[in-house]
Amino acid sequence: MQTFETAQLFRASPEHLLRGLEREGLRIAARSGKLEVSPSKAITPKARELIRKNKPSLLHLLKPHPISERLGSFNAS
């Protein structure tokens, strides 16, 4: 059965999708260009579909970024 939250995730931005999946108990990580989702037994068919459809965006959100990119225009002087 699809929960209200899962239904809302179909229309969510990648950031909201990630947070919503985490609220539903899933842990998602990017490793070597792949998504690792656990616990695997908790992945519903709808969640699996959302993850597959949004894989590129989720990988981008989860991959480490260079420190210069994270600091943005921060200037220490």
C-alpha cells in the first residue's frame, strides 16, 4: 500500500525526495557511481521506482564535492 508520504514524493524535488525516503527509514549513499539503499527489505516497489527514476539527481546530491565547491565564495581575509 502506498503511503501519503510516498505519494507526495512522486512530485518532490530531488532534495525532498531524499529526505522523504530517509523519513521512511531508508538510508541512501553513493558509492562508485551507484546508489546503495538500506535496509533492502524496507524498499517498497514505489520507493524503488522513485529511486531509479531519480538516480542521476540523487547521485549528484550524495557524491562528495571538492572543498572549494562547498565553501563557495568564502574568503578568509
